[in-house]
Amino acid sequence: MSKTTNHTELVVIGAGPGGYAAAFRAADLGKEVTLVDKNQELGGVCLNRGCIPSKALLHIAKVMDEATALKKHGVLYGEPAIDLDGVRGFKDKVVSQLNRGIAQMAKARNIKVIQGTATFSSDKSLEVETVDGKHELTFDNAIIATGSRPSTIPGFPMDHKNVLTSTGALKLEDIPERLLVVGGGYIGLEMGTVYRSLGSKVTVVEFMPNLLPGADQDLVKPLHRKLKKDFEKIYVSTKVAKIESEKDGSLEVTFEAGDKIFNETFDKVLISVGRKPNSEDLGLEKVGVTPTDRGFISVNQKQQTIVPHIYAIGDITGDPMLAHKATHEGKVAAEVIAGLPASFDAKAIPAVIFTDPEIAWVGLTETEAKEKGIPYEKGEFPWAASGRSLAIGRNEGRTKILFDPETKRTIGVGIVGPNAGDLIGEGVLAIEMGADAEDISLSIHPHPTLTETFANAAEVYEGTVTDLYIPKKI
């Protein structure tokens, strides 16, 4: 079969949140767009094997926990019966519904979608391998949006059927009696929460001294306290030295904690130690783009690589590896290509851990401020003084706002508690709009809601709070 050659104004490699957002925005701005992805379904890891399916499962886990918690308030339910096929069906239905929506929007915008793998053959052409063979695609501009994949640990038996990454864990093939989660980051804790709710005895092991090492530990403590009750065990400052397969398919794991060495047996092990960029096998050397030692592609504020008409967005450009960052970068790249004066100048990128309680933060963290010697002042409101929090039977949360000591403007926000991920958007807006403590404290928030705690935290800082009694300093 002879190789065919086609031309497009813009080719986007990768159809994840950043890739399809870039393609859609460019098409809306009048560009002829071709979208290439190796998978048949659009949406990338986030939609198909990450953010969306995990949140669907976490929703189930949350409702189950809330039903159990009602026992304290005089409402009793029987033990839940888990229909695993039904659980998988719900998850898959959510994913397929979004898949169809993205495909329909691509079609409505006249975007040409190609299922295949793309490799640069020059700075103006790609070789795209499809089921029909290899084809040449020339372009005026290209956006690399190939995302990332789960990191693995050398020496671990990753080919063992009971050693999982997040991708395998989300398939939910069965519920192991005992599950070990290697890595106390957000993916590990979220998946551990799901499996615990479905019946697994979950152990988490983290090499660092704390869970969620990048987060402020005052926000992590309420979650850690709850997980100590929910999970079978939590090991911190502990290393997994070895994983060996037993004859019955179980896995014997060797732990090292200081001078102590001990073994435990698990039915399955989930390796959750971060993600690495998909920058290999793209032919980047043929266009003069050299990834960093960690595999990331360097870009400027316009998302351009060292080759101005080749752009990169999303996980492949570095931390934070978050879908909403990728989406924003994709729109920036598309607008630059269309000739608009766009650049990535976001002051704040929020992060959310969808455990129970949720943890969310944006802007400067206290940990970062202390490490870098950045001055800050703080207003903090405990949810134990929130009528809404007490009404839903949860008092462990807190909202804190960091302010610049001179301008009093918001420079950071941290929240822990139910729906923290929904509340953090207010913090993003405060930072982006340059809101100071008085702006927030004088903004009337509805009562009784959890959003009130945001204004309350500013009132604490301003000294105007009435929902707490804080003696005046003399």
C-alpha cells in the first residue's frame, strides 16, 4: 500500500483534556485541525483511566460511608451488598457518556480525528501509523499533548497479574481481601478509599514521614486520623524493599522501616508512586526538541517549544500534572496559533485530593512559604464553629487563607473537609482578582453553608469574626 500524504493547518497529538481543548479552541477560531490519538475513545487518561472513573467510584464510596455514619444519628441500614458488575457499569456509563460528547463536539467542529500513533519525521511533518498502514501528515503548527503514564519501581514484578497500577486498579476486576497501596500520594489514597469501601482491608505505605508529602500537614492531619480508622494499617517512613510472588498468587512484601525489616502477605499490590511524561518515541530529535532529564518538554509562556511552530501542553510540560492546567495551556496554545495575544500567566493552579475528607489548596502553601522564607499572615476558621458542618455531622474541617503582610491580598488558600474541592474555586478567584482580607470578609456569604467558612477565615484575620471568640492581644 502506498503512503498517502495529507496537510493540515494544525495537528494536535493526544486527545486528553489539554489536547481536545486545544483542538476545539483552534477550530472555533477558524483553524483546520487534525486530532491524532492512539486510542479509539477520545478523552485521554483523565477521562478513560483516571480522573473521571476514579471520581465515579469515590462517589459510591462517599455515599456508602455517609449511610453508615447515619447510625450515629438514629438511622440504621443493613450491610451493603456489592454488585461489582453494577459498580463497573455505573463507572463505564459515566465515561462512555463523556466519550460520546467529546466525539460529537469534534465532529460538529469538522475536526479530522485519526486513531494512530504519530512520530515526527521533520519539523513540518509526521508519520502517523494507523491500522491501514503508515501515512504522512504535513502541518503548519503542531501541539504535543501526549500526557503521562504511571511510574513504576525497578525490580518490582510489574508483569504480575496482582501487581497493579492505577489503570489496572480502575478496571475493578475483583475486590481483594487485602490490598497494599505503595505510595501515600493522592492517587494511592483515593484508590485505597474506593477499595476499602468495597470491602478490602487496605494498607498504605509511604517512604516519606507523612502522607501527601507536598501538602500542608495541618490539612492532612484530619484525613490521616480518619484513614487510621478506615484502613488496616498506615506505614510512613517505610520502604518496600521487595515483592515476591507466592504459589497461590498472593504477594509477599518485604518492608524496611529504619533498622526494622518485616514481611506481610497481600492479595494485590497497587503501585502508586507518581507519573512520568510520554515523551519517548515521538521523534523529537528530528525537530531539535530535547526533553529534560525527567522527560519533560520545556516551553515558554506561549506554550512554544524551542521550535516556535511546535507547541507542548499538559503533563508533558512538567508539574503540576493536572487536567485543568492542561486544558488552560491547550487554549493558550490554540489562541497563540490563531494570532491572539495569549499567554499562560495564571497566578493560581488549584490542587484537590478527593478523599474523605477532601483536601484542596491553591497558591502559596505554608510549607512552601517557610521553606522559601516568604512572609505571610494567616486567617483560619475551624469548621467545628460552622453550623452547616455540624449539621452534616462533620466538624474536622478547617479553612485557612494566607495574606501578604503589606498589601493584605490573598496569596494562598487551604481547605480540608467535605466538598473542599468545590470550595477552593473561591480561593482561586480571590488570588486571580487580587482580593484582600477586607474584600472577602465584607462579601456576604449565604448561611448556613460551608462557603461561609471562607469569609469567616478572613474575618478572623481582620478581627471582625463573631462566630468565634478570640481575645484581643494586649
